[in-house]
Amino acid sequence: MIALDKKYADVLESIKASIQGSESLSQYLEEEEESFYKELQDEVEPQIEQLYNEVANHSPLQLEAFETHLLEDGFEGLFLPRILGYNVLRGEIDDNYKYRKPQDHFKKILLAICNSANFEVLRKRIGQTIQVGFALSSDIWITNIIDSIPNKKIRTYLMGMKQEKFRDAKARMQAYDNYRMQFEHANFKSVEFPKNIFELKSTFYALRTFIIHRSDDTMDNESLMRHLSNFIGNEALYESDQFLELLIIFGLKYKLDDATKKAYNKAINTIAQKHTNFSKSFFAIYDNLFTGKEVKITPENEHNIGKLLVDIKDSQIIEYFKTTNELHSKGFVNVDAIEAVRKYYEKHPGMSLENECLRSSVHSYISKFLSNIGPEHYGDYFEINKIITAYIGIFNNERFNQEVKNESMAFIEKCIKLYTDKRGKDYQDIKKYVSATFVDLGFLKDKEVSELFKTRRKKTA
């Protein structure tokens, strides 16, 4: 756990002092009316939330220390229901919707709530959270928590949070997904960087999720760089393909400072020299990232890692990124870039991992173009489609063609919705183009074209 910066700790101490000096707390303690605790909550929790968000945005590795600070009695349990929820979602789940490892920090927060003098008030805000957290946890882990509670009434309450319906994986999935939606826009991801292979294996999924989360361009990752540099430079991790995957994600999605770039280059070259099947492992991981849903690889991302790997000690990796660097530098419409892609592609088997990655790289341009162009610019689409057709000819790949077809059809349907005058020039231009080009490309048959542009009869009442 990374220690909390003094500047944050000092603010928390100031908030704690204000809580203890609050008139609302004094009235609550004297009259034991829940309304006074609610007043205290309304006074203080926005302050805690503001500070929490600042830590989450700028120093995310300190979040656990921040949350631990809130467990002190002087905070009167304020904001604990919220961070309990954050920790239910922070844990990494497997395909069966169970935690991959025990959630000790969740346990620590839950016990603090259960042992709080304000438990009766807090329990009204944590029922769903505990149910979901317990559903994702093992029975033994839950039993250990319940058995550690001295208060019989609280033990009974916790036992009631174990729902029989959540023994079914589908029920757990539904409950988890519904719960997660409540925190869709919250920033609470945090992690500890592993120091050895064993820790890497046990924390890999959580670490990967965190790294992907922080790769967004809006994130301030300055405070992470020192930790990233130390992690990347840890030679005890170099033999793991999981470590290699994280390196690739860093190279794609992160703007590394000079010190971290230096550590990165040393790590990737050391691995390339020692790994007997480095390029095979690299392209297998790279292809999975391209085709998966978690990491969206843009042309800019690939150009970013391409510049990092320009001098890597592996001829196959150099050859690939020499090609893609030309593609990204000159643009995918450039004649020289198209020729570079063609030459590289023809040197490798059509279904090779290298060619799979190259097709994905080109497709990222097409996808970006089609997602950004409006139907009023259909003329630009007609022009760009000449380039797309050239790549279709080079690749001669069914999956690539299907992906381009789906995105092209989505664009044409937008055009048809915009231009509804069937006698108008725009509508007729689009119809003529689709009738000829989409049939030639194998996207549609003549009958399907007719169906696409057929006038729909309005239903009579």
C-alpha cells in the first residue's frame, strides 16, 4: 500500500476535526435521531468525496491508504458505504463471476462498519453492496468474517445477506452488472504493482484492468511514472508473457516520460534476446489485444509503440513496425503506404499472426473514418472506398471483408435515413453507387440492393 501524501492526510484530519466539532454530531449523540446523522452526512460527505476524487485522479495508488484513513472512529463511519461499494467492484472476477482472490480491503471496511457505533444507521446504505460482495466471494471467506463479529445481532444480519439465488452464475452476473451501473462514472480504480512472478500471477487481471483504465487520454498519470518505471525495470518479471502483455499495453496507450522510456527499451530488448519465441509470443498477444474488446487500438496508439520498438533486437518485430510506421506516417490512403502493406503482406502466410495484426491495423483506419464521417459527406466515402477496395484486394480475407461490409452498411443506412426524397439527386447518387460497388465487392446481391432501397408501405390504421 502506497502511503497517503501529507497534503491529503492533513485535509482528512481537518475534516475529522470538523466532524467532531459539528453541532449535528452533538445533537445526534444526544438525541440519537437519525435525521441529525443525515445532516452530518450532508455536511461532510461532499468534502470527503471531493478529496477522494482528487486522489483518484492524480494519485490513484494512494486510494487504499485514503480509505484506511477513513476507518478511524473520528470519521463516524461517513463515506464508508461508498468505499465499500468501490471495493466490491475493484476486485477482479472470473468468468464464473467469483473473485479471483480474497478481497481483504473489502473485509477491512465491512468490519469497520460492523464495529461502528453508528452501525444501525449505516446498515441502511449497505445491504445491496454486501449481497453482491458476498455473492462474488467464497463461502469460507464469508463464514470467517461472520464468525469474527462478536455481536450476535450483526452476525444474524450478515448471514441474511447471503442469498441462495446467487449460487447460480447467471444470477450473480445480473446482480453484478446491475450494481456496477450505479458506479459507471466513478473513478476508484487502484492497484499495487507486483514485485515477483507469484504476485504478478495473482494480481495480473486487476493490474491489467487498472492499466487499461488509466490509459485514457484524460487521465493524469504523472504520479504513476516512477512506479511504472520500477515495475518495468523489475527483471524478476521478464520471463512472464503476462508481463510482456502489460509492456505492450504501456507502449500502445501511455505517454512515457524519458526515464520510463529508457526502462521500457531495456526491458523489451532484454526479453527479446532471452525469449526463444519472442516474436511469436508478441504477435499472439498483439493480435488478442486488437481483436479483444478491452483495449481499443487506434492508429495513433500503434504509431506510439512503433516508435518505441524501432530498434528492438528482433528482425520480425522491426519489419512489422517499419511497415506500420510508414502507414501511420504517410496515412493509409498514401500510395507508398499501400504498397508497403502489400509487400509485407505477401511475404507472410495469409492467416499468420503478423498478417492478422496488419489487417487489424488497416481496419482501425477504416473504422475510425466510418465512425467519424457524417452521411452528408457521402461523396468523401465514395472516394475513400476506392482505397478500401484496394486493401480488400490485398488481403482477400473474409473476416476483414465482413467487418468493412458491416461498417459500410451502417454508414449507408444513415445516408438513406437522411436523404428520404427518392427522386432527389443525393438519394439517387447513393443508390447508384451502392447498386454497382457493393455488388462488385460482394457486400450485397442485386436482390438485397433492391430490398434496401425498396419503398416501405405505411401501415394502415
